[in-house]
Amino acid sequence: MVWKKEGTLVMWLPENHSHNIKTVSIASFDLDSTLITTKSGRVFAKSAEDWMWWSSCIPLQLRNLFLQEQKIVVIFTNQKGCADYVKLSIFQKKINSILATIGSDIPIYVFAATADDWYRKPSTQMWKRMNEILNTQQHGQTFSIDINSSFYVGDAAGRHAKWDNNQKTKADFSCSDRQFARSLGIQFYTPEEYFLKIQTLDSKLWSWPDSLKMFLSPPSPSSTSSSTVERDIQIIKDRNKPCLIICVGMSASGKTTYVLEHFPSFVYVNQDTLKTKKKCLSVAKAALDSGQSVVIDNTNPSSAIRSEYIELIGKQSSIESFCLCFDTPLHICLALNRFRASTSNGERDRVSTIAYNIFKKKFEKPTLKEGFTTIISIPMVFKWKTTEEQKMFEQFIQ
Ligand SMILES: [Mg+2]
């Protein structure tokens, strides 16, 4: 039995045991607030000993799943707090003691996502990795997972406050466990439904995140506002004089995709590629001086930052400046940020939460007083190449 680490994914893989069957079903569980809770009553365990079963029936139920129902028992857990060595070893010690309590004759797989990345639920990458590992353990003989009899149990189920009629019950902190099962197409249960056999929760008492609802029932694409935007953008494109476009928007709000598609002939200025603001300003100035149009594809949150670019245009100049605002909601930007980092084969790093906080802190809504001819709000439009791509993106919505 070994602990294995692949980048940010930490795994406990029990000894090779043959399944002897071509089709297996997976009984999978979240860890915290599903299988266990803290003894101390704290949200996060203070030590490796600070745990107790969420319900006393759990160890026997897990044993029966393997011994009587021949299911493979797997734990999928988000453990962002375990990024450092000390916290990780506490976590591993805790898992060792949990598994020992269940019994060493029960092989239980554990997958822990220790960063806010590719592996973190609701992304299904941990499941994908499990599938690969189970197949490798079969010595090259492939088997398939029976989706219909597999299931996942978790407490992050999007339940509203007081869902159980208890005035003290708080809303679930997220819906990521339910989303995880949805993306996999397997049955989902809350711990109460699965272990305590309480009735399946009425769908009025929980909901998908607003950001996901957007995709479950997409709005009609041709709204009036988007046609107004198209008209305004066309006016800029049709001018045959040089101009300056300044983008304003958080990371992963859709700026780059939009401006490269609509203004391919503009000189493109971006601090990620040019490295310093000084370089951005000098490239922009040289282009404007030589009569070229320029687009500044930075986050440009404050009027002070934007004014540095507007000032490049001399007072007497006839060059106009336009502001494109990408007001994409934060949760969509964060999902796109994770999606982008995860699907770029390591070419793009995930933008840090700090960068988002700085944007929020510095943000000043652009006004015409700053010198813009027009300010245009660009609505987020998703153009997926395939439905698989869209499904992949949905996994990153939290
Ligand atoms: Mg949990």
C-alpha cells in the first residue's frame, strides 16, 4: 500500500487486488462532513486525531459495499489546505487511521486534490485518473465502470439554509459534490440520504449555482443589447482613422478572444507578453505615432492606469479612444481561469486569487470624462467548439 503524489494530486492506492470482473461499480464518497467530521467541532481538523465518523453506521456500511456488494470504494476529496508538507502529513496520518478503523482487509482508494486546479471537484479529473489506475492494476486487461450502479455521496449539494426545517441549518457552502456526480452521469446522494436513509431532498430545497443555471437553460443568443454592441463595434471597425482601444476587465473575462477576433489589424499590446507597463506604453506610443490603431489588452482597472494610455494621444490629435468593458461575472471568470489553465497543457498558469482581489480593489468604472469617445459593455458570449468542451468548462464552475 502506498501513498503516491502526482503534482498536486495525492493518492492512497491499496495493494493490487483483482476484481475478476469485467464491469465494476464504484461507490464513491466525499470525505469531510460526509464520512467524517471533526471531534473538536472546528471546520478544519486541528490534528490527525481530530476526526470522528459522521455517523457511527459508516465503517460497517463501507465494509459491506466491498464485501457484499463487490463495489470498489473510493474517496474523492478536495484538500486545498494540504498544500504544504506539514499539513499534508497530518492529512495522510488521519487517512491512515480512518482506513485502519474500517479494516485493512477493505481496499479503499483515496484521491485528494490539494490545490485549486485541474483536479479540484467539481472537475472530474480525479475520477478519470482513478479509472486509469484501476485499469493499470488489472495488468493491461481493461474493464469498464458501470455508470448505472456507481454513485457518489457528498455534502456540498447546493442545499438552501433550513432545508431540514431546522432554523440553525446553514446553506451548503457549495454544490460541487452534486456537480461532480452530474458531470460523471452517476447517481448522487447527500450523506443524509445515503447513510441515514432520509427521503431524497425536494428539488425546491436545493439549487444549482446561478452560474451553472446559465448553461442549463441558456438565454436566447440574439438579445437587443448584443445587437447594439455589434453595431457600436462595427462603427469602430468601419472608421478609417487610427484609434486607441482600452480594454477593462478581470483576467479570463474574455478580452483577448474578443479583441483578436474583432480587431486583428490593430497593434496588440498586452503586459503578459510585453512584461512591463513601460514596454506597453512605449509600444503603444510608437504605433500611434506611426498612424496605427492600438488595442490595450490589460485588466486596466483604474482611471489612473487608463489615463496613462489616453495621454499618449496628444491633446491636438484627432485620434479617438474607445473603452471596451468586459463585465463578465466573477464566478464565470474564475471558472474560465481554471478551465484555461487546465486545458492549455501547462502553457498558461492559473491567475491567482490575489490578482482578482487587486482588480476588485482598484476597480473604477470607466467614464467618458476620462476622454473616451464611447464606452461599450461587451457581454460574455460562449463559443464552444464541441459540446465536450462546454461540459469540460462546466466542471470548473463553483
Ligand atoms: Mg465535504
